[in-house]
Amino acid sequence: MIDQAFIHMISGHGGNGIVSGRHEKFVPRGGPDGGDGGRGGDIIIIADGNVNTLLEFRYRRRFKATAGGRGEGANKHGKNGGDVRIRVPVGTQVWEADTDNLFADLSSQGQGIIVAKGGRGGRGNARFATSTNQYPLLAEEGEAGEELSIRLELKLLADVGIIGLPNAGKSSLLASVSAARPKVADYPFTTLEPVLGVVERFHDTFVMVDIPGLIEGASEGIGLGHDFLRHIERTRVLVHVVDGSALDPLGDLRTINRELVQFNEELAGKPQLIAINKLDIAEVRELRADLEELFAGQGGPVFFISAATHDGVDDLLNKVYEVLQETRVNDETGVAEVDMDSLPVLRPRPRREPINIRKLRDAFVVEAPRVARIAAMLDEQDWNARIQFLGHLQRTGVVKALEDAGIMPGDTVRFGSIEWEWE
Ligand SMILES: Nc1nc2c(ncn2[C@@H]2O[C@H](COP(=O)(O)OP(=O)(O)O)[C@@H](O)[C@H]2O)c(=O)[nH]1
Ligand SMILES: [Mg+2]
């Protein structure tokens, strides 16, 4: 059974660098002091063994990291944006939405990927100072965040196994607590494929698997395929369903437990909760006190339930949840210790960006993100700032590229948001 979720994300915009500082000479501590913008927050997906399903993404599909703060005077760096950490079950695959492009396979605890890197902060004017330009009037806008849609996929693995003789009511129980609709029948051996159900409890989820009443044959290798074994290995608690209306309920419990030991020692050693089922039947209710006594000391707490009426089922599930909590893989601090600096980045941004000139009918368009980011911050009214920008274009090779593309005085040139007449 595959669990799937689509989510949309936007990483944080980088903060803008600013122009600040005194222009006058001979002023102590004068000079350019515009700080850099902070970086935008990243969106990170991390595999966490304490998350069992993708169900929560049915309620929350959009994730947005915060922007970096703008730089300030006195060389003050802007605040970095906050990262968003999305925790998914171990085994989750991260795909590009709507394609079969696999971004990451998060197969181990704590493994993660930065799916959307926050924009870098823009440089403040202090960083544009050179020996020939002591009072730079240029600063850089922060980089935009990244936006993308992904698909998460998970082959569900069970946390809880339901065991019991045929007809005990295993399938009925699973059906009554989850959206799974297993076959319920009066005859045994109806469950051939693992049937999983996702159970919601206290804003959390866990997965139950119906282990068919085939245990008698299964210890001899009949019936339970590899798929079942994978689920069984993973389960952390078993719910042992007993038909309270059977002739010998305690004998039934022991039969299954004997089979478990033969089938798989590890499975037999898992904690069990005993669920005596069919409490809606009058004779079971009458025997309740006797059964309680009879089952005491059988190695697990005893619950009386009716899968048919749901009576007692909530108490049972609460206990299941409690046991699962006790056997959590790791506490939250364990996951928080992921070394964020070593996480791979889905789409690392190039340090050097190419300069490209596109010639339109009415204008030359400079496609160079870094240039556009400086242009965006330019005070066009300030003649000195314009001169400095031109100097920057010269040093970074943009002027040459424009000339190579055949620009003539009087032509229009665009850098990001600004438009000039070429002189
Ligand atoms: N009266 C009553 N019958 C139940 C209850 N739970 C299951 N059954 C019946 O018992 C039979 C076997 O149930 P099923 O869930 O298929 O058992 P499984 O073989 O353990 O999966 C079916 O006829 C169910 O309708 C219950 O709580 N009360
Ligand atoms: Mg069944």
C-alpha cells in the first residue's frame, strides 16, 4: 500500500543589502557601512522514524520559509530567515510532482535534503568599496526564494500487528478503526495480501496490519509472503484478538502464541495487548468477569471490545498508542541533531552566473541575475550611483558583451527592472 502526498513549497527570499554611511572625508568612523541582507530560510525534508505516515500532508500542503532581513547601517548583517523542516517517515521518496524524476530516497533515520534553498542575502555597499571607490553607492537585492511542487511517496509499513485465530474479528477490528476495508467473512483465510489501515490518534498516526489467521500454516512457510514478513518485522506491538464467544478463548490465545514462537521468536517477543472481542454478544458480557480472571497473567493487559459496535475500541487504541510512544525510535532532540551543514541541496545555485544578452526588436536585455539585483537597488536619480553602476558593468564584462552584441548609442538597454538609453 502506497501513501502519497503532494506539497508545494517556497523558500525564503534573501534580504537586501543596503547603502549606508557618511560620504564626507575626514569623518572618524565614516565610510560605507551598509550591511548585507540575511539569507532566506531553506525548506528541508528530513526522515524521522517517529513519523509513520504521510497523512498530515492531507491537512497541510503549503510550506513557506521566511525571508532574510535587510542589512542595516554600521555593517549590521540582516537576520537570516527561519528554515522549515518537514519531517517525513523513514522510507519516504521525494519526487518531482507529476513526473517520474526522483529527487531523493530518504531511507535512513535523520537523512535529509534541502529541497528549496533560501535566496542569498544581497551585499551591502560596504562590500563594494575598492581602493578607487571609497564611497560605493551600490548594493544588492537579495535573491528570490525557490518555488516547487513535490510528491512524497511511502510504502507503508505497519507499526502494529493484529493477530488471532480465523474468525476472531481481526479484519472487523481493522475496518472499524481505519479507512481500510478488509474483507470480513465467516470463513477463515480471507486475508491473503497484507491489509493495512492507517489509524489516527491524537493528531498522530500509526499503521496496523491484519496478519491473517494463517499462522498455523505460516510457521511451515505457507501463506505469509515476503510482504507480510517485512511488516511483521517492523511492528512494535501486537493486538491479539480473541473471539470471546468461542468455546475455549484461552486455548485459542495459547494456540496462536505457540505458533508465534515457532514462526518467529522475535515476533513472539513483541508486547501484546489482548483484545477479547464480540462483547456485544450477551453471553460474552456474562462471562466477562470469568474471562478477566482467566486471562490475567497471560502476558498482556486485557481489553474487552466489540469490533461490531466499537465498544471498548478507543481504550484499546489509546493503549496501543501509549505503547508505541514508549517505543519511539528516538526523541525529538535526536532528530534535531542532524548536521544541517552537510545536507545535500536539491538544486544548488551556481556561484558565478552567466551573462547573456538578448536582443529584442526594441531593446537589448541583459540577462545576468547579479547585475539585475544591483540594478534593483540603484538610486537612479543619483548621478554618482549611475556612474558607479556603469563602472561595475565595465568590470564585470557586461559592457563588452553589449558591444559585442552590436549596441549603439541611442539604443535601449534593460537590466532587470531598469531601462537606459545607451550613451
Ligand atoms: N457479534 C460480533 N461479531 C463479530 C465481531 N467482530 C467480528 N465479528 C464477526 O466474526 C466473523 C469473523 O470476522 P472477521 O473480522 O472476518 O475475522 P478474522 O478472520 O479474524 O479477520 C464475521 O462474521 C464478523 O462479522 C463483533 O464484535 N461482534
Ligand atoms: Mg480476516
